[in-house]
Amino acid sequence: QKEVEQNSGPLSVPEGAIASLNCTYSDRVSQSFFWYRQYSGKSPELIMSIYSNGDKEDGRFTAQLNKASQYVSLLIRDSQPSDSATYLCAVSSGGSNYKLTFGKGTLLTVNP
Amino acid sequence: GAGVSQTPSNKVTEKGKYVELRCDPISGHTALYWYRQSLGQGPEFLIYFQGTGAADDSGLPNDRFFAVRPEGSVSTLKIQRTERGDSAVYLCASSFAGANNEQFFGPGTRLTVL
């Protein structure tokens, strides 16, 4: 059973702080890694994808991947109350690029 | 452009009934996926289409679940003899084919089996 593990939270940060979200995965052959944001009652929204080791920045978001440690993270700089949501880590599994295994998500609350 | 659309947004049915859930992918996306999400869980993979054919249906829980995509665009997920445990949000996603498989989700159909 391929697994993706995330702390369920809640993770609470003050407005303007950096939020750090972490994810570990068990499938060593995974090639594609994604972060989705999900507001309560809504569907997941893709915010970042990363495929190679290192950092990838997009605006206030930075994804970090370490395949040797089977670890992927998401940093959110200058956190805003509108960032309050559940963040889902998704990893391609089974040697494919299309089949995603999701973690249970981390609930982030940004306090004004 | 338009995103993935799903109908209906909500479906309430009785145990033992048949339901159909529809997904219309983003124009130009050849790959289509169905996932199921229960409360407090991440989405769970059900089936993947590349074009008209189901390339991977390993996530379908049993033979009561079936999906089609006859013209390579719209897909229908069909559930026979529904059970209360089938209650969940059914999510459809689509993507371009290829190595960088960014999947974009529709709004989902909330299925409630009474």
C-alpha cells in the first residue's frame, strides 16, 4: 500500500508569517508531486507541481522536494487569512504519472 | 476558459438504486480521472481514461461501479445497487496527456445514499 503522510493539524500561524507544510511518501519510484488547496465544501485546487529535487517558487509559494528522503514540503510566505484551508499533498504512484495518491491533508488557519 | 464541470452537484438516492454521475472535462484534455473523497480524507483514485478507453480501473471498489467515455470527452460514472457506504463526494479531474500530469478538478458531485 503506497502511502502519503501529512500532519492533520490544525496548523495555526499569524498573518504575515511563513506557514510550513510537510509530506512524506513511501513509493520510491514516484516522479510527480503536487500540492492542492481545498476550502471547506469545495473541490481541490492545484497550486504547485514539482518533479525534480530542489525548490520551485511561484509567488508566495515554494515547493521543496527531496527524493532521497521521500519528502516534499510547501512554504507559504506572508500568510493571509484567505490562505486558511486544507492543503493536500499528492504523489504519483505505482510507477505511473497519472495515478495520484493523496494524503489526508493539513488544515491551515491564518489568524488576522 | 471553462473548467471541469460535473452534474449533478448533489444527488440523494435510496439504497439499492442506480445512479449516474457526469463529467465534462476541460476542452483539449485527453486524460480524465474519477476520484472519491470521504469526509476527512484525501481523494481516492477510482479510474483513469486516456481517450475513450479506461487505461486503469484498479481503484473501482467492486463491480457495482462502472465508467464510460464513449467519445473521448464526457464521462459517466455509473453505480448500481447503491449502498450507504457509497456516500461521498465524487470528483472528476482532467489533464493533458504527458509526463507533467497536472490534474484539474471539477466541483464534484455529493452523493448521499439513504
